[in-house]
Amino acid sequence: MPKKKKVKKTKKVKKAKKIKIAKNLKLKNNQKSAAKPADKKSTIPGTDEKPEIKKIKKQATEKRIYNLKDFVVYPKHGVGKITAVEKATIGEIDIHFYKILVEKEKLTLTVPINQQSKLRPIASINQINKCISILKTKPKIKRTMWSRRAQEYDQKINSGKIYELAEVVKDLNKNTDIIADQSYSERQLFEKAYERLKSEFEAVLQISPEEVQKKMDKALGRTKILEAVE
């Protein structure tokens, strides 16, 4: 009798071990399938082909290609002309850059090609025509303190945006050359904005500085004042 009990007991132990092993194997398989990326790819409808999955790479910074003698605008300095495209090796890295001459300021800028986000091409004829329309409109009179307005005007001048530049010229235009009608800082900002806009007009329209000045002064209503003075 005791021998029979022992046989029964060993059978139960073996059965329990088998169940435990089966559970462990199932658990391991589940862990492996969770750890591995899914290999199954959805097929293209109507075919057995699997779509190719491409990794998305970071988009490279878009570079605009300028040529020699092209006019460009650098916000803080205005219109410049590309005089050279050069290469220099710094720390075993080849760097290509533009040499830009800003004639109004007698300044030469060095701008790396891959850091040209501030550069922009000169305006189109349509943009110049829109600027003339802006110059013809009435100036906006703000009641805020001059120091705050001066800061806003300066930011617009250095933004590199031609429409904002035209707005500054229009708003600070007094239709007169009498110095007493403008404060020194007002006149300085007006002349800075006027010259920046004028230089871009010259580059786009390809006409003499005198003709550009007449065109701008006519739009601003300054021609009558100048004729009366003469």
C-alpha cells in the first residue's frame, strides 16, 4: 500500500513540473515577442509586395544660391552686392562664404553660405510698386512716447522687410526740408530708412539715384515742397 501512494505522489509532482515548465516557456515567448519589433509589414492592396519603410532624416537647411554681382539685402546694413564666393578651411572643415560689399556704408560682409538665413534677394518690381503705394498713403500718427516709437521704427528698419521700411519712411515724412519741423532723432531715422529704401529701388529699377529720388519724393508729396523752395 505505501508503494502505491508514493507512485501517485510522484505522478502529481511530475505533472506540476510540466505545467510550470509550460508556463515559463509561454512567459519567455511573450517577453521575446514584446522585445522584438514587429516584423510583419502590411502588404500593398492587390499585391504580395511589402511597402518599403524609409527612415525620416532631418531636413537640411535650405540654401539659396547667389551668383557674383547679385544684389542681396542684409537687414542690419541694407543692400549689398556679392563680390566673391570664397572657401576657407577652419579646423579641417571647408567653409564656403559670400563676400558682400555694402557700398553705402563702405563695408564688406563675410556670410557663410550655410548661415545665410538673414540674407534675402532684392525685391521684385511688384514689391517696389507696392512700396510706392505705401509711400502715397497718409502717415500713422501714434500718441505713444517718442522713445518707444523710435525703438519700433529702428526695429522695422533693421528687420530687412521692405514694406516695413516703406512704412517708416511714410510715417516719418514731414513733407518739408525745414529742420525745425523734425527733431534730430526723427530726422536721423527718416534719413536712414529713406536711404535704405532708395538703394533697393536703385538695384531693382536699374535707374540713376536722381531718378529714384524723384520717384520717391513724388510719392511722398515732397516734390511740391522742393519746387517751391527752388
